[in-house]
Amino acid sequence: MSTELTRQALSQLDAADPLTAFADRFILPEDTIYLDGNSLGALPKGAAERAAQVVSEEWGQGLIRSWNTAGWFDLPLKLGDKLGSLLGGKPNETAITDTTTLNLFKALASALRTQKTDAPQRRVILTERDNFPTDIYIAEGLADLVNSLSQETGVAYEVKLIDDEASLRAALDDSVAVVALSHVNYRTGAMWNMDEITAAIHASGALVIWDLAHAAGAVPVDLNAANADYAVGCTYKYLNGGPGSPAFIWVNARHHERFWQPLSGWWSHNKPFEMSQSYTPANDIRRFMCGTQPMTSLAMVEVGLDIALEADMAQVRAKSLELVDLFINLVETRCAGYGLELVTPREHAARGSHVSFRHEHGYEIIAALIDQGVIGDYREPEVLRFGITPLYLSRTDIWDAVEKLREILHTNAWQREEYAVRNAVT
């Protein structure tokens, strides 16, 4: 950064930033620097009002008629197309529905069924040892389910774990059916090169599922350009959809006709209101859904999604990289000597939009920071994690957050007894 690194100089850069105005689109408490938007995004203005409209008008007055008159029935697909446009998806490839966990189960089951037909010898699900735990759990659970129901003997599905790109490439043989990867690692912020890795997986004959939970809305993604097969992710992080807001599933159009729905609920039926006793999957993206959709939550998702669509993703990414660089620089210069170890890649192309440091007392330090109005979070083992959300964070926010961190480290304020008491959610 050519400008002298002072708070005043950073404030001048903020004033000229084309994204600065977006901060007014969100509601955050005063005297709070929110560095946890990678876990739960901030409340967009208008979201509470939109939820109230659904409850008091569409439900309260429209009652059941609102499935037709208020567009409830088509909302998961309408929002899916909006989100898909942020991810390089084509119309009718994305649905906002269910949870990331359920959507991953659907995608894995579909991929295994496709490979069972095309290449029955492929019985391995490959994923990262450092993947978000639910991704591993779901893969293991699916493999166990399929094996327990199988009539075959001596041949079983299994989950194998890789540690890095080299071990991934070494593991790609003719036994691998599907590879499930998180585009951005939830703990370290490290990011895979989607284009190159997808090509390598396809060259081996396997299919790929990308978990975009820590990427959607934060880094540029082009699923069709990468020729990906499936993608899943949540809307409550960088897309600011609200706590537990519905997730999304994207399926490349070439797989639509072969997408087998293991959770064949009535909303994925071709004609759900014919109340047929036999299941016929919908001939479009509806086949990715399961049961009745949560309208109030979906309505709030649209508010945050519309804000994300207004922002220029190239500007968002550029500011994210700048703010992470600034955070790293300030921590390493102003907090030197206190045992903080950077675990996030420095290379721009190799990281997402959060930055993490390891410290043996990471939990206590985060607890002290939160008590001082700087909200980050903690992940085992010993990782302090800070989400960089360019739409509502400024350069001076980063400066002030690091100053609070320096003060806590310098005064040993983190050693207070109450900071060692673990919360249920860290």
C-alpha cells in the first residue's frame, strides 16, 4: 500500500471507496466491529420488514391463497436463479432450499448413482481431512447406508481423506466416484483453484461437488466456466440471509435428467398436487427439493441477495483482498511478539475472505475481543478467525480491531477467569 499506514490515511481511502455506501444497507450495533460475517452475516435493512409482511399480510390476510397470489410456490426457484447468476449458473440450475447438509446428501447420492451406472467399480468418496466436519459426516453416513442396504459381498463404498492438492491428485484413480471439496476452507480460508481441480477430477473419471459455504458472495465463482458437476452452500454468511436461512443446491444442466432424488418428497414430484401414489420426479430444478418450503426465511434471503446482486463482485473481491492484507500487516507489525501465527495463505489466488491466526490461548483472546466489541470467532485447534465482509467493513474498522487486539495482548486482559469459560457455540 503506497499510502502511509495511519488511521487517518485509511479513513481517506474509505471515503473514496465505491463500496462504502453499502454499509448503510445493514444494521449493526453501535461500538461494534463485526468480523464474523463469514459465520453469520449482518442484518440487512428491510429484512425484518419483509418478514413482517409475509407474516402479517401474506399469511395473516392472504392465508393459504398466498401460495398462488404471493408467489410462494415459485420462490425457491426465483431466488435460485438470482443466486445462480452470482455463481456462474444458468437459469434453472439453482434452487434455494433445505440445508447445506441435506443438499450435500442429495448431490452425493446422485453422483454415486450416476457412477454406479457408468462406472460401477468406482466406490470411493474422496474429501478433505480438514473439510467442514458435516461434509465428512454426511459422506461417511451415506457410504454406511448404501453398504448396509447392499446385497453385494466383498465390495463396499468408502470415504477416503486427502490433505492437500498433491495427495488429492495422487488419490485420483479409477476407484474414485466423486470428490467433495470446500472451495474455501472454513478454518484457514485457503481456497482451491476450482478450474484446475475440476479438470483434474474429470480427467480421472470422477465427478465433483463444490461446497461454496465460505465462497458464495465473497469470491468470484463461475461454476459453468469451471465445468463443475454439483455445488451446495448456505445463504446466511456473506449473502446475509439470516440465521439458519435456507441453503442452495446447483446442478449442472447436463446432469438434470439423471439427478436421482434420494429424498423424494412431494415438492420434487412432477405434479405434486395430483397426489399420485407413485413418484415421478419433476423435469426441472424442482426435483432438487424435498418438502414444503419455509416462506418467511426465504423472503428474508431475497433482501440480502438483492444487495449482493447490486454490488460489483470484482470490487468486492478487490476490497476483500486489500482488507485481509491490511489485517495481516497490522497484526504482524503491531501485535508482534505475542505468539500469533498466521494460518491463512498470503497469496491472493489461494485464499477466500476470512483470515485466521493460531494462538495457544485463542479462545480466551477471542472472548476478550468480543467483550470489547470486536466480534470474531474461534475454531479448534487454537484458531482465531476473522471474517472480512467488504460491504459493511471499512479500513478503519480493521485498524481499530487490531488496536483492540494489541491492547488485549499487551495488558494480558484475556487472562481474566471468565474468558476461559467455553460457550456452547464458539
